[in-house]
Amino acid sequence: MLFGTIYPLALARSNGSVDHGFLVALLWAMSAGLVRGVGFVPRALGWKLFFSGWSCGAGLLMAAGLRWIV
């Protein structure tokens, strides 16, 4: 989060346009990491799966794949 705030051009494509798929995956991973990191575990199964540690990892893998493949 800090790196994206300090140097936001690292989150853009080489031509300066915004890669929305990459940013959505990255923000999902950051949100899941923040929710799980403070120790909050939702009660509903859908939210529990969406904000789990595994979904944080999946979001990071998805963001890395979108960044390097596309």
C-alpha cells in the first residue's frame, strides 16, 4: 500500500494507462490481508471465504499474473 502511494506509476502500464484488472486483484488482496491481519473473521461463509488468507494469496497471484502476462 505504501509503495503504491509513494510511486503510483509502478501500478500503471508502460504507456501510462491504468490496468484495471491488475488494480482490482491487488486491492482485493490488500483488503483481504487487512481484514485477516487485524484478526477479524466474518461469520457468513461467503465473506469468510472472500476475506480469508487464501483469498489474499489468490489475489496476489492473480495480480502478478495479470501484471506479467498481459
